[in-house]
Amino acid sequence: MIAPIAPKKPELLEIHGHQRNDNFYWMKDRENPEVIEYLNAENDYLKTTLKSTEEFQNQLFEEMKGRIKEDDQSVPYFKSGYFWYVRHETGGEYPIYCRKKESLNAEEEIILDVNQLAAGKSYYQVGGTSTTPDQKILAFASDEVGRRIYTIHFKNLETGEIYSQSIPETTGNFSWAADNKTLFFSKQDPDTLRANQIFKYVLGIAPTESELIFEEMDEEFTCHVHKSKSEAYLFIHSESTISSEMRFLEAKNPDDEFQILQSRIPHLEYAADHYKDHFWIRTNHQAQNFKLVKAPVTKPSLENWVDVIPHRSEVLLEDFDLFSRFLVTQERSNGLVQILIKNWEESAEHQLSFEDETYTAWISTNPEFETEILRFGYNSMVSPSSVFDYNMVTREKTLLKQQEVIGGYDSSAYHSERIWAKAGDGVMVPISLVYKKELFTSEGKNPLLLYSYGSYGFSMDAYFSSTRLSLLDRGFVFAIAHIRGGEDLGRHWYEDGKMLKKVNTFSDFIACAEHLIQKNYTSPAHLYAMGGSAGGLLMGAVMNMRPDLFHGIVANVPFVDVVTTMLDESIPLTTGEFQEWGNPKDKEYYEYMLSYSPYDNVEAKEYPNILVTSGLHDSQVQYWEPTKWVAKLRELKTDTNLLFLHTNMEAGHGGASGRFNSLKELALEYTFLFYLENLIPVPKN
């Protein structure tokens, strides 16, 4: 089958006296039948070309699904007189939300069976769930398209009735007041999808009568509502990439006005929780790597902030949790997470110890203040995800649950390590990797998949994946590049990979790829790269800069049309992203973006084999970005390598809904890699 060729309809785009000719600008109109026809043609082309692999894809799907325990259950946690947990049943795609009153031996109460709600729907996702303080009414948010526009529903937990009245077109974010009837929720702009309004709804009134109580007018800010751990306060949190502003209200007085905790100041970020008579605040005020302060509830503004944990230049304070006798912090040092415990009555502190060379750890769900038990999570590239209870007095650690890999899993058969690559400016960049010992050679012949993200300060920690075993057991090495743009080595790591330093993100990834080749983990003939969303931008940029390094690229929902998107303030995310990428209405940022934007830098040259995925209803990376990119690559590339575009016509940014449906998309991506490695039959021409 011949690859689809998209019609060219030139559109002249001009700003700062510079002109760009976009032949595929017309693809922005999702209502245009020609657009849908082209997307379907691309899907058909992929399906036809890889038809000989369909049986293998199905086998791979069943293989990955078969490792996952179908009748599984989360570890219950205790809150408000109930043990809460989520479970899955064999054959079910969706979660079942449950609780037991006062004891784990009590009768189970199913508060929400998502399988029933999703029946007959091609896409269904439940976002937030929350019960009233008296535990009688459940609010839950559902999305039936994949565009992250949610409807809030209400269920009477005493009668089982789901009320006919619901609140449409929300963000899915909400929080109950203490009166058991007032719900605060956030809505988004219908065009840009920026969360910009907080409403108050009282059970029994028409949703259209909900009261607008706050509107975020600054287009670079979003807002959401949440409750303190103490449940004594409700917060409205407004934030941009570089600034925060919080408002607070006693949950028992929902008709009062929210008060400002600290007015927004450029480059001042903070987030607060509450305990007793103080707000406890994580902030970057005079602290690049953040610090912990506290302030009286009666006088919470900046001049009254008192340091609890001062700033440390080598340690990033990521999170904290408060207990009646203990302060727990989640910190990052030298690229690895540490969890530290401090007794309020003692000056000394201690930290949890972890055995793996590279790993992920996090503070888990801890809703109670009056306890000596800390719940935390842990995994590594060879250790399945685990939940522990840790006694902060006796220092005893109890494993509550470890992810079960059906069919058996022997961690000793795999090896994980962390190595460092030197970037062009001399900065050392960590790489976490894992492989199966018996299939690894040091001769550069291993197929290797290098994964990364590198934006928004999101740290890409080393984590376990049972589906990844399908790669490792076929000889692949899997590696994560902890590149700048993430926060892996502290706040400076993020700031050195954004705005006018964004190219560091791409050059770091290239340096990691070169280092892996130099150290004979792989070779260009067997090196593959994968990234999604902003990580898809990474894929497009490095592919333009060094196409010779990679045999294949997988770009998931890639943000690749950077300049055009950032000039269009009518679409989702643009205005809120100015402090991440810059505003191209400023000539300096326009020219810098133009220098790396994947779509704008496609050239007539050879590219690797490429698989691009997309979602027609994507609310974050609009479908036309990957679509235009593939069309332009088809027009200009000079090689005969594979180029595929797969668009999920019924989903958005996160792909298919359901517990296992998404594995079909992953099976396609892995099949693409195995196909290129000749690990499955190649179709005859």
C-alpha cells in the first residue's frame, strides 16, 4: 500500500517581519471531512503495512495483560471511620471503589462500580471522587470523550440512587465544605480549557444556579480548589509556571469569603497545608530548591513566615507531611529521593534506607495526624511497586503489598544501574537503565530503548513496569535519560532546560545516546528513542539534530508545532505555557523557538524509522500537530524508512480508557520496535 500524501494548501504566516509557509495549516479543522479522511488513511496504511504482525500484536497484548493480576485490590487506608480501597475484578476494565466501616472485617460497601457506568461506551474515565463529611453523598466526575471535560454526578450512598441533576463541563476538580451540602468546583474556559473559575454549588439547587465565587483573570494562571489535611480549611490555589497565590476559607463556614494567604509575586511559588494554629508552607521564597516555613493562621502573609527547614543548595524539598508528633519530608539529592522523619520533640532526624542503586520513593496516603505510622511507596527498575507502613518510633518497616507479576518474576535475573553522561557544556547527566543479565552483551549489539521527558520540572524517576518485561525478555536494554528540563537534580536542573535554555534538554538527550553507544550498551543500528507530549517535542528535536543516532523513534502525542501553537492563544495550554517556553510575540523567543521547533525544522534528508501516535480529542497536544508533522516528513524525507501515524479516533491525550485497552496501543509501539529488530516476521513486498 502506498503511503497517504496529504494535499498541500499553502498558508502564509508572518510575524516580526518573518514569513513561514505552512502547507498543512488546513488540518486544524477537525470538522473538515478531508481531515478525517486523511487520518483514517494513515491508520489504514499502518494497519495494512503491519498486517503480518497482527497476530503477534495480539499475542503481545495477551502477554502483557497476563502479567497483571486482574482481581487486584489497593491497600486500604483509614479515614473518617472507614477503610477505603479500590479493587478490580477479573474481566473488568474499570475500577470498583469500596469501603468498610471501622474494620477490615466489616461488610464491603461498593460506592462506585465504574464498569457499570462505562458499559456500552467507547471511552469512559472517572476523575475525582469525594464523599461529604457525614459520608452520605458521593460526588464523582466522569469524562466520556477523553478531552478532560468532566461532568460531576452525585450518588446517595444510603439509597444507591445517582441523582438526575449533574454539573456539566467542569475540570473534574471539586471539594466539599463541612456542612455536607456545599460543593466547590472549578470550570475551564470552553475554548482554551484553562481552569479559570471556582463555583459554589448547594445540593438541591439547579446546577445553573451555582455561584461564581472566584475568577482567575490572568491568562497565565490556572486555579483549582482543595482541602487541607486537617479538613478545617478549603483552599483556592491559583498558579502559573513561576508564581502562586492561595486563598483560604474555614470549611465550616462555606458562605464566608475566601481570604488571601499571600498575594502573588512574580517568581514566588508556594503551597500550604494546615495543622493546629499554623499554615505550613513549601516555598521558593529566597530558596531556589524550596524550603518549609510556617505562619499563623491569623497572620499568614509573607512577613510572618518563619523557617522550619531552611533552604539547602544541594537538596530539593519536594513534599512534606504533618503528624501530631512528626514531620516527614520528601527530598531529592543527587537525583535520588530521600524520605526523612523528624520528631517534633527531638532535634535529630533519620531517613529511610533503600537498597537499589536507582529507584523511586514517595510519601503515600496519610490522612491521620494522630499516628506513629507513615505509609510510603517504593519501587525500582527491578523491584515491583510496593506499599509499606513504617513505624516512626520503632523504625520497623512492614511490607503491606508488592505488585504481583502473574506467571512469576525473578528480580535477580535483571540488572539495574545508574551511569553518567557528559553533556556538551560539561554537565554530567544521569541515566538509569535495566536489562536481563543473560541476554546482555558488552559488544554494542543490544537493542536499547532510551526514554525521557525533560519539561515542566517533572522528574522522570526509575520505576518498575511489568509490561516492560516484554522488551527486556527479548534482549532490549531500557534506559531513562534524566535530562535538564526535569527537576531530577534540583530546581536548577529544571531552570537550565526551559525558556532560552531549552536546547539543553535536547543536547543532554543526545549526549546520553552517544554515551550509551560509546560504552557499548548499543549502537546506532539498534538504538531507539521514545517520548510523549513534551517528550514528543524532544523526539522531534533530536531527530532533526541527530537522525543518524537512532534506528527508530516513537513519538507519542508529540508537541511538535511549537511556534504556531504558542502564537495561538485560542487553544488549550498556550497562555499558561509562556513561562515554560517563552512568548513568541517577543522576537527573541520567536527566533529561539523557531530554531528547534520540530515541524519548522523538517528538512530534505534521511530520518530514522518513525511511529507517531495521536488522539483526535486530545485537549493538550491538538491532533493536528502530529498530523501536520507526519505530512511534512512524508513530503521532504529522502529515505525509505517506515513512517507511521496512528490516531485514536475515540480518545485524547492519555490514549484509550480502561485498565487493559491502553495495552493494545503499547503492544503496537513494542511491535514496531521488534519489527525493526527483525524479531518478528517482515512482510514481503
